[in-house]
Amino acid sequence: MTWFKVDDSFYDHPKVFDAPDAAVALWTRAGTWSARNLTDGFVPAGLPARLCDDHETAVRELVRRGLWRRTNGGYQFHDWREYQPTADDVRNLRAKRAEAGRRGGLARAKQNASKRQASVSGVAKQNAAPTRPDPSRPDGPTDHQKPPPVAPSESSPPSSDGRRGTRLPEEFAITDAMKAWARENAPLAGITDHEMFIDHWRAQTGQRAVKRDWEATWRNWMRRVQENRSRIRPAAGPARSTTDERVAQALDAGARLQAIHDQQQRRELA
């Protein structure tokens, strides 16, 4: 998950404090869209119409106030790289976290294997069958009478069908069958949810990171995403798209910012 950063003085910045609500809402919504899709502040020309009712006024004001500039194929946020993490920064951070999780998982697995070996060896010694002492060999049982060493287990115990669990494969890609299943059963889930699934399980350690069926684990993850997002939708009335809901949230945020500004002006006048 990436974050779109907004300074706490944004609401009364000279470029913003008297801007129309539509412009503030579009700037906020488009910024979160760019952060999520790793476009480094680029906004396609057709996107504002999807995010704002009065998109023509909003775009005109953002460009006029220097918050956006026109560029080939759309618009570009002003000084995005100075205030927001770049796409390369985000990808590098994700790769480092995944590698740290993988190394931690290997170290934990090695530690658990050593503990299991010590435990199994101790049980084997306790359950070893007693031998009849040989008067001619008072030093105890001969070498061929000693129980053989028990090798440690290198993976999770086998299931009833004989399969052993493994960590998430390095190349865990979405297959055509998984895409078809997601379209039918989890239409509200997207590629970002798949990336979060990868990062989560690569960061896990020990037995928690070992599964016998990773595709089944992936389907359960997407089901939970679908259920969570379905619960936040309106229970009655005409269906609204997730875009409409996010636009409404952005407009509400803009209205709250304007209210704070108005309150501050009244205090100054008083």
C-alpha cells in the first residue's frame, strides 16, 4: 500500500485556500489515484471526468493556480518527486521488505528444524528398548544395538494426501484460471490486493508462512477483500460505483477544509 502525502498546512496555502471545492476534491482524488498506480504524478486526460462532476472548472483552476501543468496525454502534479515517493522508491522498498521476509523465514525455519531435531533425539533416547547386559562387555550395549539417529524434518508434516507445505513460490503469478475465478467471485479485488498478498506472505516466518495450497490461500484472501469492500457499500438505493464513493469522500474532505478556513477567518476578524 502506498500513501499520498498532504501537508497539514494545505488547507490555507495561497494556491488552495480560495480554490473551488471541485478543484480541491479533484486534486486530492487524482493524487491518491497516482500514488496507488505509481504514475509519479501523471494524470491521464480522461481521468478527471471520472473523478469530478465539474471537472472542466476543476482542471482549469488547478492549472491556473500552478498545482497542475498540462503535459502530453494529460496533466502532471507540480513537484511530485519533491513531496511524494516515486514509483522506483516504492518498488525498491517492496523488494527490500520481501527479501527481508524471505531471509527471516529461512532463519526461523532453520531454528525450528534444530529444535525439532533436539526434541526427536530426546524422545528416541527415552523410548529406546533396554538391552540385556553382557557380563563380558560391562560398558553397555554394542554399536549395532544403539538406535539409529533420527533426521530432522525440513518441511511441514505431510497432510492426509501425502503433500507437504511450502513457502510462497518466488514466481507466484496470476493464472488465467485465477483471473476467471476473481472476475466471478471477487470483482472488487484488484492487482494491488494481489501485491499485498505477496508482500504479506513473504514477510511471514516459520510455520505461518508454509501452506500446502497457495492458490486456495490466494482465493481465501480475495474473498475477504470482496467481503470487506462489499460491507462499506450502501445497503439501499441505486448502486454506486467505487469511483462515486471516492469522489463523495474527496468532496467531503474539501468541504471540511473550507469550513476550517472560514472558521479561521472569522476568528481573525473578531
